[in-house]
Amino acid sequence: MRFDQLLNDIDRDALIELFSGAALAAVEAALSEKNAKPYVHCLVRDKPVQAKRAA
């Protein structure tokens, strides 16, 4: 899953301007899918949490 799929209203070029390519690659590598929803592993709770934008 790609990071920009979570933020579909921001294009990939804008993301690269905000974050380094290495930072984006690290986040994308940490993403996984479960029940067609993106998840990332929470280091504090030591469990997968749904990756979504804050309201």
C-alpha cells in the first residue's frame, strides 16, 4: 500500500515536498492491509492500528 493512497486528496509530488523519500518509504513499508483497510504497527501499544487521517 502506498502512503498517498491514504491521503488521496494530496498528490504524490506534494508528499515528496513535505517528507523525504526515505521517510515515505519507511512509512509505506510499515503499512499492511487487513479487511481491505490500511494498518500500521503501533510501537507504544505493540499492536496493529488502523491508519487513517485524524478528523
